[in-house]
Amino acid sequence: MNKAAFSQGSGLPQQIPNRREEGEVIYSPGGIRRNGQARWRIMFEDLSDSRRLIWLLILRDISVRYRQSLLGYVWAVIPQIATVGVFAFLHAWRVLPMGQTRLPYVAYALWGISVWQLFAGCLSACTTSLASSGSLVTKINFPRESLVIAAVGQPVFEFLIRLLPVTAVFAWYGLAPSWNVVLLPILLIPVILLALGLGLVLSIANLAIKDIGNALGTVLTIGMFLTPVLYPSPVRWPFTLINVLNPVSPLLTATQDLIAVGGLTRPGMFALSFLFSVIVFLVGWRTFRVTILRAAAYA
């Protein structure tokens, strides 16, 4: 049985416990403001206790996404193939100057847009996760970040599906990456962490201002053209500066390097972006825990 104390004037139970004794969780108004390592320990314990809930939410999201869909999982690859098809046509007829790529252009673009859709899909799903959960946010006492973290399940699942056409194109061109390609999942971790950290903050903002979720699609579309997704890194000012300041660019470039040359050409930039992604995730997670109780009133 859980005993919950209500925060002063909020009418909502605190979700961060002060201590755990023989399966009993005790909540108090000061729990959320605890300092030091204890607050992080509690957050990770709550996350660990929510593993099964997160898994069930992931299965629910995937099932709802493709239930009663005529084409089913094909929808996961249609936008990818259509976008790359258009840009491959423009590249072949030299309508747009794409520049030289270390891989055949179709393979380069398919991989780049797959990674970008992983980031954009995770960020969009996380941002709208709380608003789409309705009464779960306000009427049930559980770690609400479970909803946001579970939202990355569907984009990751769709990314795995998109690897099928990528693999087919690589086989068509006779491309055989080195064995270092097994490290790709490690390089994709900061991509997901960055999207999750931003999504934790934006999910709170989207509860209060629904325009956040609506505007995000436009921002991500612009961001795709400011990232070396469909073309190599720009060489003209000020686009070189934008490319450097864009935290997704070094992460995407690192995965392209690993596939094309078997290693990282800019390991320092990747390390900084990896560290930045971890910091964004931790700060976003902590901000979420501090603000969720007040933001839940808007759900």
C-alpha cells in the first residue's frame, strides 16, 4: 500500500518518495526538493521499477500505430524512400548541387534520413506523449516520465524496419562496411538521449501550450536541411557555423564515418556531442521531475 502526502496547495500527490521500507513508499512535500545523490538514486529506482510499465506502453503504441492499417509496416519506409527518391532524381540531373559523398548518393541519403527520422520521431513522440495520455497524468500516481521514455519505443522500432531498404541498397552497390559497424548502436545512443532530454522538457511545455507540438514538425523539417542528412557538410559561411553548432550533425557524421571509412574522422566533436546529449538528458529529466506536478494541472 502506498501512503501519499499532498503538496501544499497543489492537490496532487508527490511522486518522489523520501524512503522505502519493506515495500512501503512514503511521500512528503519535501521529497521532490531533496538535494544530493539521494534524489538521483530515487529517480533511477523509480525508473527501474517502471521497466514493465514502459515495455507494455511500447507494445501498446506499436499496436495502435499499425492496427487496421492496410499497408502495415510499409508506412515506416514510405516517407524514407519517397524523400530519398526525389533528392536522388535532383542529384542525378544536377538540379541541386549536392557535393561529393563517400558513399553512393542513394546509400548515403537513405542512411542519413534514417538516422534523422530516428531523432525526429523520438523527439515528436516524446513531446506529445503526456498530452495524448489524458487522465493517466493526473489520476494515477506513477513516474510520469515512463510515458515519455516509452514514447521512443515506436520510433526505434520503425528505425529497425528502415534498415531493411538501407541493407538492400548497400547490397545492390556491393558495399561491405568493416566489422566496426557493430559499434553503430553505441553511436546512436546519444541521438536517442538528446531527443529524449529535449522531449522531457517539451512534453511539459506542450501540456500548457499545445502549439509546441504543432510547431515542432516545422522546426524539424527546417532542421533536416541544416543537418548533413541529404547532402555533405556545408563548406560556406554561415552554414559551416550552423553545422558545427547543430548537436545532431556530429552524431550523424560519426555514424556515416563508421560506415564509410570504418572509424571516426572527428572523434573530438563526437565526444563533445555525446557529453552534451547526456547532459541534456539528465537536465531534462530533472526538470521534468520538478515541474510535472504543477504541469499536470493542464492535462
